[in-house]
Amino acid sequence: RCENLVEVYFQLQQQVMAASTELGPELLPRLLERFNEVLSSLVKSSFLVEKQPPQVLKTQTKFQASVRFLLGPRLLKAAPKPYMVRADMVTEKQARELELSNYSNTLSESTGEILHNTVALETNPTSGNCCANFKNVLLKKIKRCERKGSESVTEEKCAVLFSTNVTLTPSNISIHLQVLSLPIVVIVHGNQDNNAKATVLWDNAFSDIDRVPFVVAERVPWDKMCDTLNLKFMAEVQTTKGLLKEHYFFLAQKIFNDHSASPEDFQSRHVSWAQFNKEILPGRGFTFWQWFDGVLDLTKRCLKSYWSDRLIRGFISKQYVCKLLSMQPDGTFLLRFSDSEIGGVTIAYVMRGKDGSSQVENIQPFSAKDLSIRSLGDRIRDLGQLRNLYPNIPKDQAFGSHYNSEWGGLD
């Protein structure tokens, strides 16, 4: 604990002072200077962001954050008045310069205008924690940087820098404390939210702990991407039922645009940021992430219980659905996420013509808006051509617990 280290520091300092005569006039100043350097380093490392600002931050929107000074209760006891902590926006370049200087430099200019950005650093009498709580902060505007090549505004990362000057007791040393928030993407309109979330997800998942702000790999192993998508899916949907190997295979075919490789072939591949959220999927008007995020939103809002009961195959291609259903009895169906639309779930079912040939039909995808009007379970009950959920579960047995009264709402 920081408090214990500080106590050890002061004990050693007292022992050095007690032995000052033996140490002599040359060694004593050097030892005291070194002690002050150690104390300064320890104190700076105990200034932490306790509550991070939102990593996707919209201008003209209030947000909250807090910083904690772990050694504050021990070292600021005799302060005549509370010290003030300031919050400023910094660019990636400024964050890098601060990091490279080991936070010995001070910020020359904020890259955005933040209202209510100065808060007192106070010790809570109940918890004993020394914190500055920013409860009503508002980013009024942001100064954009020059971007590289095809980089968009939603790929531009910045951060909030929290800083204050304190004088420690009893040593009477003045120290400038600074700490950076996690990377933030600033947006000015809601339609930028999806792409901003992609930048944040990639950075959080694939950045190294000890890095120059805010460098992150351009290409990552596919198996790491699978882990990331799975964790994101379970966290957003709030389900314990994650993605399966067959889902990863479908997602790999989609992001790599490769339908000839085996599941094992994909394991050795790397996926790029461009494939994740810059390149438009073939024949579509959206990226892989935009499509996947649409699935997340739909499942979270309308399909959580169906997914958790494993009633939705979801991540499966139309071609593979045809292969599965073509040899099944009439009325066998399954549910998959739409390939052609963002945030849609469709029902595929098999029917046979008079000549006995089978035909797989796909019902127009249902959106979150559709399912807020009438639930998926009730829509399945309504459709008389649907009989058994693949492979052979009677639909009333599979979906009966999801049937509502005459008119259903959100799941």
C-alpha cells in the first residue's frame, strides 16, 4: 500500500537526519535530494482516475468523472484550503509528449473547451478517500487535429488530463500531479456513435499496457478478435450464452470474404482495422463492425431471452441454411441474423411444391421497431407455415414460454 511505503520513507528520512553528522556535508544533501525524488515519484503514481469519462463523448453533453489521490489523507492534512483539480482535453500528440516527459511537462493548451472543469480535491470524512468528483462537466467544443490519409474523425483519439499542484506536509515539497484518462473519441452527432465505438473497442482490446499513447496494432490475430467479439456480445446483451465455434466460422467468412477456407485455416490469420471497420462488405453499404453492432443492438433490445435459450442460430449464412433445411420436413425453420440489413433477424423455413421438390424461403427481416410492435414469439405463433424449430422441436414447445397475450411488446 502507498501509505505504508510513505511511512517507510519518512522513517528512513528521520534516520538519515539523525545520522547527519556522520554522513557529512557532501553526502547528506545528495541523500535528501534522492529521498525527495523517490517521494515525488511515489506521490505522482498515487494520483489515479477512479471513474473514467465516457470513452465515446458527445459535445454539448454532460458527463461525470473522478480522480483519487491515494496519499492525500496522509500528506495533505495541514492544507489551509482544498487544492483544485483541473480537467483539460488533450490530443493524442499532447498525451504522447506528456508520457515521454514522464509527466514532468505541463499542458500548454487545451484542445477543447470544457465547462465546470475545476473541482476541489477533498477528503471524505466517512470513507477517508481523497477525491475530486466532476459531476457536471460539459465538453462545449473540440479542436480537431490534422488527420492522416483516410483517417476519419471517429478514429481520432484524445483524452482528459486531470492536473493539480499540491504542497506536501510535513516535507513542504510542491508537486505537480497529472493523470490521463483512457482514450476518448469525441463526436458531435449521434450518427458517429457506431464508428466511435469501433475505435474504442479496438483500442481497449488490442493495446499494450505499456505503450506510447495511444498506439495500437493495425492487425491482430483472428482468435483474439473472436475473444473480443464474444466478450462484447455477452457484455452488451447481458447473457451467459456466448458465441460458438460455428459462429466464429461464419464471422471469419464474412470479415475475410473467404468461403473456401476451413475453420482451421482462419486460426492462423490476422484481421486488420480496415477489415473491421473501414472496408465496406462486398455487395453491402456497411462495414463488418457496423453490421455486428446492429446485431448487438437488436439482440440486446429484443432478443435476449431467445438467444439465451439458444433458439436463434443467428450467425449463419443463407447458403448453409439452405443446406440444413432442404432435407427437412415441411415447416422446419430456424432464425438467423440478416446479411443484407443492419439489425435484422429473419426466419428461414422449408416448403415443398406439388412435385415434391423442396424450397427454402426467407421471411423479410424483422427490425427492433417491428419487434417492439409485436414480439418475435408471437410472430412465430402467427405464421402457420412454421412447424418445427430445426432440427425437430415443435414450435409451441420451443417458443411457448415466449408467447404473450394478444399484443406483445419488447422482449
